[in-house]
Amino acid sequence: MTCEMAVMTPADGDLKIIWDSDKPVEVEHARKSFDEFKRKGYAAYRVNKSGDSGEVMRSFEADAEKVILRPQMMGG
Amino acid sequence: MRPDTYATWVQWNENQTAASTANTITNLYGDYQTAHTQALTAEYWYRWVNEQEETAEQRAERRRVQAAMDQRSRDYAAARKAAAERAEKLLESCLTSEQRGQLAKHGWFTVVARSGRVYQIKRGRARNVIEMRTGRTYCCHPIDNVPDADTMLAQKMMLEVEEDEFLRMANVS
């Protein structure tokens, strides 16, 4: 199954990381990217393909069809 | 006044003595001392620089530096525009057809949190979230300078999934 991670970054707006959940090498690459962004303070949500019904994703899930990562937030 | 600013001023005066009277210099310096803001210092400095004759090499170097700076500005603007377009597509991919319609028509869309509260998210980055029942405005946005569409999606995700955390972090007015 093809899965994707959409990362909100200043440079890209939407940095896409796409992996095939049946290919361990791609899964590992996606996992490393996920962990790297989490270390930077990003929060992750697992959503359905239409982008709603989200839930917080604490750790990487290889079969997550669509993941959205947002930067750390602050009160303005 | 910073010593180097003063030294520059003295140097400038020495270079101008052939064309200026001491009285004029005194008056100019008096004016300068009266209002030696950074902006004014910069104004005098650039005026002085512009009055100097450039050599062909200096002019070529100035134009080369200016061209490089202009190119960097254009590259940055193009990259920001591309990022904004990608962010816009990502946001739209996460909205319902009704929300997309609201955004296109009004520049905002509404989100229903799990608490049942309804929030309006307007285009923008700060003070752009309004709770519909109370009219309170909330300000909570990404630390990073992401495109506005990313900010709006981040706010939507928080309100839908982590409303309490959003309300805890946000400034309210």
C-alpha cells in the first residue's frame, strides 16, 4: 500500500515523503524521517485520505495511509 | 555616538573642506548631533557615498553585488510562492467540499471540535481563529514561518484532535 507523509516546512510548504508499506527499505526511510521531525518538535496526525478523522500519532506507523506533520505551535 | 561613526564624520568633513566653509561644516555637524539617529547617520553616509566618483572597477563590482542580491531575492520569492502553492493544495486536500467552498467564497472555513464548539479559521497566521458562539479570538500558530495555508491546517488539526491543547496555548482576546 502506498502511504504518504505531508510535512509543513517553511521551505516547502508541503514536503511529501511517500513509501510503500510492503517495502522494508522504504518503510525504514520513512520511519527515520518521521523520527527526525518529531525530534524537531513536530506533531503528527494520522488522517484518512480525505484529511479528516485525525488522531494524534505518537510513533511511526508503517501502514498509516496519510500522515500530516505540523511544526511546534505557540500562542501569538 | 559610536566612535567609528564619529571618525567617519570627521573623515567626511576633511574630504569636503575644499568645497565647504568651516561655518557650514559646523552647522551641519550641529544638525547631525541634534538628531543623530541611526536612520539619519545612514542617510548622510549614503549621500556621501553617492557623491563620490566610482571607478569603472568599483561600478562593475557594485553592479555585480547588486545583481547577485537581486537574484537571491527573486529566488527566495519564487521558492516562497511555490511553497505557498503546495501548502494551499495540502490544505484543500484536507477540507470537505463545504469547507473548500467557504474558503473560496469567504476566505475562511469552519471546524467542529469534538467538544461541539464551532470555530472559524480565517486566512492568515495570527488572531485568525474565532469561536463562533462566544466571538472570542484565539491566536496560536506555528513557531516556524510556514505559509498561511499550513498555519490554517495546523490550527484545524489541533482544533479537531487536540482542542484542549490549542486552548491552553492560545492567547485569547
